[in-house]
Amino acid sequence: MTTQNTNYTISEDLIIKYNKLNEKKKELEKELDELKKVFHIYFDHLVGQNEKGEVTVNNYKLQRQIRKSEKLHEEKTVNRLTQLNMTDLIHHVPKPDEEKVKSAIMLGLLSEEDLEGCLIKSASQAIVVKTLKA
């Protein structure tokens, strides 16, 4: 099925098919999560936690990869750099305080027109199928 078709008729069969596939997807994701847990427990015992490893079974090689990342704790790092008089290593980024801006609008100190073009609006789409009882 392609989305290039210009006939966008929605039928009961199409909704049923979508719903069944979505249920299968959820079941598969749950089953995959369970298998991943088993594999991680196996590798934890084989090579240790957060260690990469691999095992070969017949024609299959199962590998566990470890992706590591480091990130500075913002508040602690800013405090430490301030203590060390290294404030030039700190970004000073002015950000609007959304709560205060909304309060100022509610109090009439600021109008929505004053902020025209500043508000970013977004929307997301979701498909939900519910079975109706006859």
C-alpha cells in the first residue's frame, strides 16, 4: 500500500487492518523488550555491566554495544567555575520566563500583540482507533 494513491477512502476494513497491525506492533515491541532484557542479563554476567560483548551461536553473532556520553551538570559546573573565578567559561543566555510573561499578559501589563511573532506553536498528529459498542 502506498500513499501515492489519490483515492483516500476510509473503509471499515482499512481501520480494522490498522488496528490489528498496531496491536501486533505493540505485542512485538513488548516481546523484543523482553528478549533485550534476557540478552543484557546474559552479557552482564558474561562481561560485566555496561561492558560490550559478543556471543556466536551457529550462524548468528549477538553483540552488545555500549554507547557512552558525558554531560556537565549545569548548576554544579556553574557554581564550581564561579568559585574558581572562571566565569568566562560560563554562557550567560537570557531566556524569557514563560510563567512571568503569561502572568504579565493576564495582569494586562503586556498584550499578546506585543509578542506577535514570538510565540512558536506546534501540533502533532496521532491516529487512535476505538471500538464502539453497538
